[in-house]
Amino acid sequence: MYENLKTAVLLGFMSAVLIVVCGIIGNVIGIGSLGILIGLVLAIIMNFISYFYSDSIALSSYKAKIVSEQESPNLHRIIGELSTNAGIKKPRVAIIPSNDPNAFATGRNEDHAVVAVTSGLLNMLDEQELRGVLSHELGHIKNKDILISSVAATIAGMITAIANWGSYAFIFADDEENMGSIIGAILVSIIGPIAAAIIQMSISRSREYKADATGAQICGNPLALASALRKIEFGTIQNPMTDAKTTDAHMFIMNPFGNRGSKMANLFSTHPSTADRIQRLEEMSKTNNY
């Protein structure tokens, strides 16, 4: 219940940031309170689109193809077995043509869920490790994370895009009368993307730990997921997903741009450090507490 309330507050704040950004830009370009109305409409539209079309948006963004059991029997077999273990409906299965070893789950609920994996992931992992990763993604579905993740990605992208455009809004302002608005627009162009990133991190980090734990329960082998995370971290560094969007990074099991770095760099990452995730999984294995 607490996590759902926290998520609702975070998404509400994202919508509020979008409205404020549009309001300030509207003031700069001389349309006044109409900018706030535009922001409100955009927030409603983005939430609506994210709810009903999050799976299609995510899949099309990465050229993911839904595959049938005939096209990928082994992948379907594993997901079917793990879905039964998890006590959820088997999701659709998609493959992303990318050398970056990664995966994500999307959709508005269990009935419309999709688990997408990259070809790089399928080539890198053995079956036990693959089961660990797929269990993690099924964990997101079981924990009802997928809708929140997709909505956050869509609205964060909108905030970033509008805030970036807002940095040029001063061109339309009167230097003497609208100096305050010009300064506001510049601040919004900086604060907007930061606010979106902070909210994404707040949503993502705790839920990644939870999905790891749920995944360990589903596959019954936390060390398999730990081993997979080691390989995936190395693989994302060697083959980063250069066409990924920063506002989508939190959707993947591992930051597609690479997740290794200093403690300061990890502080601003969309994911917890891989070392911390592995340590937790190893502790689960030792104590059988999963």
C-alpha cells in the first residue's frame, strides 16, 4: 500500500512539474495562463497514452518484435514455466535486435504485459541465468510495477522535451518586461529534466531490489540472477545501447548505457549498483530467505 501511495504522489508531482514548466514558458511567450492549461492537457494526455499504449510505445521504440512459440519455442517454454511459478498469466514475448544484453517488461497490467529481451542477452546467458533474468521481469509484472515504469518514462520524456524547448523561449520575450520570466524559463530548462530524473530514480531503485527478490522466489535460484547481473553489467559496458532514451533507462534490468562507475556516478544512476544487488541475492541464497 505504501509503495502504491508513494508512486501516486511521485507521478502526480511529475504531472505538476509538466504543468509548471508549460506555465512559465507560456508566460514568456505571452500566452499567460493558457500555458498552464496546455500543461494540464498534456499531462492528462500523456497519462492516458501511457496507460493504454505503453507496451506498443516501448516495443516500437526499440524495434522489438513479438515472437510466437514457433519462432522462439525455448524462450516461450521458460517464460511459461516461470509464469506458472509466479502465479500470473503468461505475458507476450518479444525480442529486441540489439547486442546490448538487457530486458524489460511493459504493459498496463498482467493481461496486457510483454517481456522483451535483447538478442544480445539470449546469446550471452545460459539457461539458468536467463531464467533468473526472466523471473526478475515477471517479478515486475507480479509486483504491478510495469504501468508505473511506463507512465514515468512517458511523462519524464515530455518534461525533458518541453523544458529543453523552453530554454529557447526567451527569444520571444521582451527583454525589459519579461526578464523575470526569461530567468524562470532558463531555470525550468535546468530543473525540469533534473526533477524528472530524480522521480525516475525514486521509482526505479526500490522496485529493482524488490523485483530481484521476487525473481529469486520465482526461479528458486538467486545465484543464477546474481551471475546474470555480472554478465549483463559487463555486456552493457562493452555494447551499450546507443539508441536508448535516457528517460527509458529505468525500464531495463540494467542501465543500457552502462552502470559501473564511482559512488557519485551511481548516486545519479537509474539503478542501484550491481554490486549491491548481487550482495543481496547472495545473502538470500545463504539464508534461504527468498
